[in-house]
Amino acid sequence: MKPNDLPTPPPSNAWTLARRAERMNPSVIREILKVTEKPGIISFAGGLPSPKTFPVTAFAEACAKVLREDGQSALQYAASEGYGPLREAVADMLPWAVDPAQVLITTGSQQGLDLVAKVLVDSGSRVLVETPTYLGALQAFTPMEPQIEAVASDDEGIDMADLERRIGQGADRARFLYVLPNFQNPTGRSMSEARRAALVACAAAQGLPLVEDNPYGDLWFDTPPPLPLSARNPEGCLYLGSFSKVLAPGLRLGFIVAPKAVYPKLLQAKQAADLHTPGFNQRMVAEVIKGGFLERHVPTIRALYKSQCGAMLASLKQEMQGLDVQWNSPDGGMFLWVRLPEGMSAIDLLPHAVDKGVAFVPGAAFYADEPDARTLRLSFVTASVEQIRIGIAALAQAVRERLKG
Ligand SMILES: Cc1ncc(COP(=O)(O)O)c(C=O)c1O
């Protein structure tokens, strides 16, 4: 067809977006990352694991072996549930008795969140989240048009009294509580043993399902965190796990452990989404992790992240003296949480910090309701110790100048 014969394009108003599409927003973090990708900026903004920890050689060997020994199956369509040996390995890894039949391999745990939203959330239904919470979960839940309610939270996690007030009854009962008990994104905080026990007891008594997201649980510094919520009441919990932080995020490999009551629907939602997670990646990971690889590899990530976290805490202590800035001291994970002086907004501070050569994510992005404008998230894992020192000094300088007005 010559260009002149092309059909007239439809008028732009012919595209009527679905209500759920109207509710989709670009990830604030991705937008911020674009600004901070200028050369020379030290970024504490991204949630990226350190690429130094990716076991490239182990993958090169596993890749060759999978293609040599199982190439045709690895490149064929496959079962939506996931590759059998990987589902078994996942069940074996978890600290409670898990039947591999309850494991659904997902394309990252982000897909798990999307499937959970599709299967459990109706328009207008109530979903409870921590304050603050993982932005990607809010992005996954929002298009299903729920009323997302933020439950008050403190350093130990969910505030039980506020939760009990909000659960509701009958048709109005919240569909689930989404919770990150270990080294939470964005705050880095962990839920105490007492709080976990209280939460599981309350949820079981009131019939509130829990959606437990645990991508950081293995990244503890000195002592492992208490048992997951799902280990305490598997029938009342949906557990989301990921290989992104212990192997590599580019594999896009995660998993859901789901009770029998919801597994078939999650599977059907997965079939509609992508038929299955790439079988080649699943076989490679199954090959890499067999024979105890993670037990040798993950301690090296823990040691690296612990030293980076220590460097950031030391720099904060030194550089923020006298500035009325507060921060926490996480026991693992990738992030720490900072609160700026009274009256200062992290969103307003960001352009000044970028001018000084350092970036972070303003905390407001992570709140389902009224944000605390003074908060911000710092990742300590991708910058070098030297960059951490320079970046925190630059951040302190930006705060100092804003204080002077
Ligand atoms: C709390 C949380 N859940 C889920 C994800 C998604 O991880 P992935 O899809 O790489 O498994 C992330 C990624 O940063 C996260 O922080």
C-alpha cells in the first residue's frame, strides 16, 4: 500500500480507557530514577541489588548444562504451575512443611502481587496495608479498584489495635492484609516475634487472610528473623518469595505458596497473564541452587550488605550532627529510613540534593494515605563505601542549606 492509501487513523477519542487503566500510574520511583540517572549522581534511590552479588559464572555453567542436557524441553512451552524440580526446591527451602503442589512459580514476586490482586480484589473491596508499604504492591492492587486502607504501624510493624478496628465483618471484611515482616521495603524495619504471634492469632480469630511478602528475609546481618507468618498458619496466609535478591532480579523468578482454597484461581490468572514463567530460567535456577549453592552464596551477600549498611550509618552519624535528622538501623535488607527535621519536605529537598550530586526516594511515594512528608528511603547496597561517604556528606549539605532557607 502506498502511504496515500493508508486508512485514516481513528479520531483520538475512539480510545476509551478502562476505569482500571485510568487508575494506573507510572511508578514514582522509575520517574525519579530517570532524573537521577545523570552522570556523576550518587544514587541511593534505586531498589537494585548489588550486581557484584550476581553469580554469573554459576549461571554460565548452568546455562550450558541445561541446553546440552535438556535443551528442547527448556525451550518448549511448559506447565503453568512451574518446573517440578524448582517447585520442590522452593518447598524444601522454606522453614515449614510445604507441599510442592502448593507452590506456583511466578515471573518475579511482582507478578505474584498482580495475580493476588486479580483473584482477591473486587471493585470497592477493602484491602489493608502497612504504613508505609511497598509501592509496587500499591501499583498492583490499585487497578482492581479496592479501597486501600493504611493500618498504623510502628518500629515493630502493624499496630494491632488499629488493625482490629479496621478488619470489619461480613461483606465489609477486608479481603486481606498485605504485610512485609522482614526488612521491609521501604523502611528496613522488621516485625518482632511478639507482634508476629499477635498478628497471626488475631488474623486467625477474625478470619482475616494475610498476604506475606518476603523478598528480603534471607538478607539478615547477624541473626535470622523470627519465623514467617505463613509458617504459623499456612491455611490463613499467602506467601510471596523471590529469587531476585538472593540470585539476580533479571531472571524474573518468584513464587507464591498458596492455600488450596486459592491456588487454582491464582493458576488460572497466571495462565491468562503469561501461560508460564520461562522454563529455561527455571531450569537454570534449579540447576544453580541444587547441592546447597544458596547456603554458600547468600552469606556473601549478607556480609557485603552489612558492611555497606554500617558505612552508611557511620556517615549519617558523622555528617548529620546537629541537624535534627533521624534514621533507623536495620538488621538486614537493603534500605534504611530517614526522617528530616520538622517542617522539611523530602520532595522539596530532592532537587537540591540532586544538584549536590546525590539522590534518594522521598517517602511520600510509599504511603497509601496521608504521607509523612519528612521521610525518605536510602538504599545502601548499590553505591560503594566511598560513594556512600561522599553521598551522605552531600545530602547533609543539602539539608543544612535548606535549614538556612
Ligand atoms: C517488597 C517487594 N515485593 C516484591 C518485589 C518484586 O520483586 P521481584 O518481582 O523482582 O521478585 C520487590 C522488589 O523490589 C519488593 O521490594
